[in-house]
Amino acid sequence: MCDPHSRFVARARRRFAMTRECAVLLPGVCAALADPRQPGLDDTCLEKLLDWFRSLTWFDPTVELVQDNPCLTELITSVLALQDPSPSILSFTLQLAGILASSESRFQHLQQEKLLGRLFGREGPRGGAAWEDASVRSAWAKGMHSMVHHQPALLFLCSTGGMDVIFTLQGDPSLFVASAASQLLVHMLTFSLESETSKALSTKDCDWPACAQMIVKHIQESLQSSSASHVEQSLKLLSSLFGSCFGSCYAAWTEVLWLDIAKQIESFLLEETVQAQPLLANLLLNVARSPVFCGTEGSFWALVTSALEHLTPVQAGPLAVGLLKLCKCPQDVRIQALTVLLQPMDCILRAASQPLECAGLLDESVSDPGTVESLLSSKTTCAGLLCQTLAHLEKLLSLKHLRVDLPCVSLLRSLMTILQFCNGFLSPASPLGSTMSRNLINCCRVQKSALDVLAALSEEKDCDKLIGNLFDVLLAYLQSPNTSPTVLKKTFQATSKWLVHLQELSCSNSRWQQTEKILEDVFVVLQKRLCSPCWEVRDSSLEFLTAMVKCLRGQEEFRQCLLSSEVLRLTENLLEDPESYVRASAVTAVGHLALITCFAPESPVTGSQYNKESIVAKLQEILSTDSEGFPRRAVISIFTKWLREGCTGQLADTEQFVSRVIQTVERDLDWEVRLGGLELVEVFCSQTICQLSQCPYAPVSSAVTSSTPQKELLQVFCRAKLFGFLFGSLCDCDKPVGQRACDVLVGLRGHFYPVSTLENPQEIEDSPAGRGIAWLQRTLRQGSLAQNFPTDGGNGVDFQDPESMMLALGAIDLLELHDELNKSSDHVEESPQSLLQDILATVGTIEDNEVDCY
């Protein structure tokens, strides 16, 4: 029995094989590509062709690919013979040749044809006018990258002067070319070391392989160069190198290389005017990830500490957060990294002239506090530094295991101070605080970042004593007319998180009075925001209400505050909002509120406007008549939620409810609504099977398939008109709908036919329903091409007849349909054969000129 990987490889090999049909089409494609009179193909088409050749060569390294298809070498020869080939065709040819030469046997074949030297050597395009085009230079580097997977290719590159070309391309004005050259150097150095891994190495005495020696020497010389661009190129290359498999798989060589360059890197840190400083943080972080430096001793970590001291706060921030995420980092370095991150927050607290006992976050600074103060005092740098710091802190708070303690209480004070600076509610006494406050007033970027961190802090402990002050700040933002809609949305999100935290506290610490007061204030603000003229505000207010109901509906204080407010009435009014997004959010909110007002065991709300029938009727009307898709999708989602939570009553009531919904949904033009209807059907089927079957969690045995529960089950499904909807959805023009319907039908068949005891199609043809089932099978095989699929008994199929549907489930090969529906949508359109046909059609060599659209 084949393992999954082998099956995957076999399928991929079949898909990307050089089939007979492709072999017939390929010569025409190659001839068209080499013909300068033909219109050029777009880059996407050429890239798809290269992808196919990459797959071909990956699965088949033999020389037969080029021997059996001489048109490939003829294409290369023809392009080389052109006096002025187009850059796109020349670029394609360079990459194709590199791909073909990726195996040693094909490389030797192309060498015998004397093609590789003319493409990649001194006599190739790198010395001519074509080299001026960046796409040609990039293709040269990519072609060499594809080729260098065996020693002859590496020797070829070095012997033809390729190394100097690559070093030059490192500094290419095109970023794509420079990146391709850098990636090629990393690959070459790593590949050249593969044959050396078995040798014992000493950091004092080792010899790099020849090619690696050239690269390492180039790096060392560039680092010592007076040219800032050369230094920058080498630092970028080193960062890529240590960040690749070189740093993790070649530990000894990594240490050797680091010892060669460490002194120079240290000098860059101390020379604070060097332009290379911004690149050092990324380099040091990539080196720190190497297993070589997992220990707590050594000069490397001293250098990291020096970097945290000497880099600017903006440069040191990414390094600090990266170090804090490492599993193996000395604890003293972690503490220093956290100190670097917290310095701006510490500065904010001190500038606000808080009481002495909470004047700051830190006992001492890593770098000069004056630098941070200067950045926060500047209008141009203040917001940027704070946003970066806050983003890093949010990232740290999201980690499950942070190996250093965050001072959460002081951090919360600092966040509240930032938010008060931004809305002008805090007037600091110190000159520095006044400057910061002016810089931050109405700064939405900082407000949103601070609120994100505030929301993340709700998961932390020890912030309880500040919770009153925190809600004062949040309520001030919720009430202020100057709060922008995007900031208000973030404020709502943070408030809902802290309300959950507050509820947990009130349950354990008897703080219910404080909780009740805060909830009352929140509902007063929410009532106002639900009436806002700005649709974004109404929308985010409804989302906030839904979030509160999800988390707090079981809490008595919340229920009382909700029911004593005008929120219920205002939310229902928004079901008729002119903005579709708001109507959709209102549907979701009303649906969740109904769990309190209508479906609770003892619903506390009386009055006709809040009864279950009224709410259901309103939502069904939206599902039937709303002109926009968003509200209708929201309705079907809410109906499914109600069904899951058992809110639709007894089985007979649920059956009627589901039947009405299905009849509405199956006519909907929005495929996501139809898909939601199928999810509703799936939940209904699962729940009904559990209610009526003797063993809810196991399929029935074949001996009891005719028992009363099974008959009743089929009758319920038929009365609810499930089968017409399910079988019709198999032919839906939107593939996800057909896939979901097939999944549901396969599940049903597994229940009624648990041992794959399918009906014999020939036997059922003699039954009254046989001809209809046979027609249904033929129709379903047409898939989305089936026209006017009948669900009302046409063509002899009665979808409401239990016996017919039992036969249909047993006779129709649903697994075959399942496989067909789950085929990749590009299995025909993006097949190699189709691609080659498209190329020929584009250049006009196929008479009917039909092109697949994909």
C-alpha cells in the first residue's frame, strides 16, 4: 500500500509528464517562440511554460527529455542565431537552458551542443546590448541558479568568469536583479559545502572549498571597502546567508565565517555614522538563530548587547523583539532587549508627571534616555517610534510562552497616558510631556496601536486595581465626538475584551456594583452610537453589541442593563438601515439578542415586538427580499446558529422552519447564501438523525435500514424538501455549493447504507422510480452544464418520495461525483496540453483560434 507522499508524487508525475499530445504540440510552440515575426507572448504565459519545465525536470532527471524533444535545443540555437532577439524571449531561453541543465546528464548534452557557453559564458549576452535590459540580467542569474545543482555546473560558472558577473549584479540598480544575484551566491556557497560536511572542521584551521573561498573573500573585502554600497551589499548577503539553511545546517562553517567577520561588524556598531547600521539588527538576529550560538557564553552575545546599546531605538526595536522570541537566548540579554522595547513607554510615563511611585517602567536604561526623549519630542519621529514599539509589544503579548516578565501594571498606565495625550484629556506639567501631547493630539495611528495593545493586556493578570481608571479612558473615547470611526471600532474591541475581564472579577471579588455602573455607562454610549449619522459607527456599534452578547449573555448584570436600555429597539430599527453592511450587522446582533429575549428558558422580555415569531418573520423577510447579499448571508448564518443551539422548537416546528428556509435559499442568486443553506441542512440532518436513531453516533446496520426510525427519518427529510435542494445543488454553477451538497449526501448515504451495500442500477430500472433515478444519474454527471434541473417531480423523479430517495442514495455513485467535484478547477484549463494549445492559438497556428480562459 502506497504512502500518501508516494501517491502525491505519482499524481504529480502523471500531471506534469511529457505526454504524447504535449510532445506533438511542443515543436510548434518552440518554432513560434523562436520566430521574430510572431507577436510576443505575455510574461505570465512564458512563466507558466517555465513552471511546466521545472516540474518535468524535477520528476525526470534523465537526458531523454532533450534527446526525445530536439525542438528544445533547436529553440535555444535559433534564439542564439537571432541578431536582436526580444528581451522576453532571450530571458525565457536563459531560464529554460538553466532548468534543462539542472541534471548532470542534460548539462553534458547541452555542453556537447556548445550551447551553455554561448548563453552564460563570455560570448553570451552578458557582453552585448541585450544585457542593458534588467529582465535579461535577472534571467541569467535565475538560469545559473537552476543549473547549479551538480559540480560540473559549479565549475562551469567559475571557469567562465561568472563569479565576477554575479558580484557585479549584487549592486545592480534593479532590485530584482540584485536579489536574484544574492540568492544565487547563497545557493552556491551552501551547495559547495555539501561535499565537505563529512570532514572534521576546526575553527582555527579550515579550508573553504574553492567556490566558497571566492565568495567569502569577496564578502571580507567588501566589508572593508570604503564604498558604502559595497558594505551594504555584503551585509545583506550575510543576513540572507545566516538566515538560510547555511546557518542551521552547517554549524561549523557558520562559526568559521562569523569569526572572520565579527571584528568588522563590531566596528560598524561603534562607528555610529556608518550607513550600514540599519542592516546590522537583521544580521545579528539571523546569526542568533543559528544553533552555534545557543550557549550563554561567548563573544557573540556581548556583540548583541553592544548592538542594543548603540543602535538607535528604531533600529534596535526589531532586534529586541526578535531576541525575546528566541527559545535559547541568555536571560540577561532578554532583560536588556525588553528594556530597549520599554524605553519609549517609560519615557511617556515620566513625561506625564505621574506620582513618584509609578513614575516609570524601568530602573535603568540600556541606551541614552536622551535619544528616546529626542525622538518623542519630534513631530516627525514621535508617532513612528510609538507605533513600532506598540506593535512589538502586541506581538510579545500574543506569545504563549514569554520567557521574561512584562511589567503589565506600569505598561497599562503608560498606554492610558498615551491615549489621554492623543485625545487631549491629560495636561502634563513637564515641558517634555507638553511637547509629546502636542505631537500626539488626534493621532489615529498611535491611538489604534495603543488600543490593540490594551486589548491584548486584558488577558494578563495583576491589572485589576487600575480597571476603574481604564474604563474612564475607554468611555471618554466612546463618548467623544472627535473619536474617528476607525479608532472607535478599536475602542469597542478593547472595551469588549475588558468587559469580559471585569465580569470575571465581579464574580470572584464581589465587585458587582462597579460592574453594573460601568455596564450602564457603556449602554448609554451605545444607544447614542447606534443613532450615529455615520454608517461605519453604526456598524461597529452593532458588532460591539454582538461581541458583548456572545461573551456576557449568561451574566445577570449584563442582561438587566441590556433590557432596561433602548438598545433592543434601536437594533431592530437598524434592520431597515439604508446601508447593507449595517443591515447585515443588525441581523447578526438581533439574532444573538434573540437568544436572550426569545429563546432563553424564561425569556425576560414581553411584548409582541420581541416574540420569537415576530423576529423570525422579520429575518425571513430579509432573506426573501433584501437586494444585497450581505444581509441575506447574515440571516442564513443566524438561522443555522439557532438550529445548532436548539432554538427552533420541537422536530415538527424545526422541519417546517427548515423547509421554508430551503425554498427561499435555493432561488437565491448569491452562492454564499445557497452555501449557507446547505450548512443549515447539514445541521438539521445531523440533529434529526440523533433524535430519531437508536444510536445517535453510529450508522445503523443493514438489518434495520427498513425499521420505523429510518422510514420516519426519510419522511422528515422528504417533507422538508431536502433532497430536491441537495441534488439540485450538485449541478450548481458555483463549485463550493456542489461540493458541500455532495458532502451532505455522502454523509446521508453513509447512514442509510453503512456497509457500502449500494443498489444495483440494473435492478432498480424495473422499479416504478427506476427510470427517474437513471435520468437523475445522467443529469448529475453533466454537473453545472445541466439545464433546468427539476425539483418538482419532473422526469419521473419524486424528491419527496422516501422510497425513491432511498433508491437514489443507494444507486447514484456519489463518491464518483465527489471526486469529480473536488478535482482542482485547473485540472483541464491549466494542464500542460492546454497551455501549449493556448500558445499556439495566440500566435495564430490553430485554425479555430480558441483559447482557454484561466
